Amino acid sequence: MKTERFRNLTTPVVACLCLLITPHLIAQNAKADASPATGSFNVDSYTPEQLRQKESALASEAAASGISSEILAHYPGHYTMLAYRDRSGQAEVHEKLADVFIIIRGSASLQSGGRMVAPTTTVSPGEEKGPALENYQERALHAGDIVHIPAGEPHRMTLEKGATILYFVVKVQESSAP
């Protein structure tokens, strides 16, 4: 079971790392490959400056609810987002989507597992939210951390008062999800 989860995790993590590394490789090779014959890249990439600009807009939008996100791109079987939080979120569970978080800036705690307390909100088919989790595991998240949350795993991100976090999200359709 753990080997299967590791295999299911490998592809999205490698893809995320490629997205993070690609801007630096492109910048390093841009001068060498500046000829018109090089064609275009079939890779989406984001520079640190582009992410900072997006963060500023997301922070303004988050003032009311504490979270704001932007879908960056859709692909077969997954999509990418940039998310910003300035306060703790609700507990949530996605029936068929796994989350891969890459923490860009800031820190938070991630609660996962256990059971969602009083799930009350169906955000969309296959996604529920509730006020809290019980019997969960908790781990600290910091810039540079990568976390995979399988489909069906209840989770909640909490922040200390005054903290903020910016993170890249890959939402992956899990074929083995119920």
C-alpha cells in the first residue's frame, strides 16, 4: 500500500519540481538558445517575480475570507493553482482529487487524517467542508516543503495570528480514488 502511494506521489511531485526548476533553467539557457529556430517551450513556468506580483493581488482578495487562490493552468488529469492565506481555513475533503502543496513563503500547520467534525458545506460534487477535524495528525509546513494529501484524506491548514502563507497547488485526479 505504501509503495502504491509512493508511486502515485512520484509523478505529481516530479512535475511540481520541474515547474519550480524550469524558470531558472530557461533563464540560464535563454542566451544560448536565442535563435529563432528554437521554437516555443511546451512548459508553463513562473518566475519568482511573477509569483510575487500574483501574491500581492491574492493578498488583497483574501482580506474578507482569509484565503484567495488563482487557477494557473488546466491539464489532462490535473490543474495548478497559487493560493494565499492570512488565517486558518476550514477542514475539507476531496473525494477524487489529491492535493500537492509546495510552500513558497510563510508557514502553517497542516492537520490531516481523522474525521471531519460536522461536515456542513458541499462546495462542489465530491468536496465537503466543515469547521474542524478530530483525531488528526499535525505537521508544520515551511517554505520549501512539499506535501501530498491523497484523495479522501480530510485536512485543514491553520495559521498563527498574523501569519501568512503562499503555496503552489497541484490538484490531481486520482484514478484509484473511490
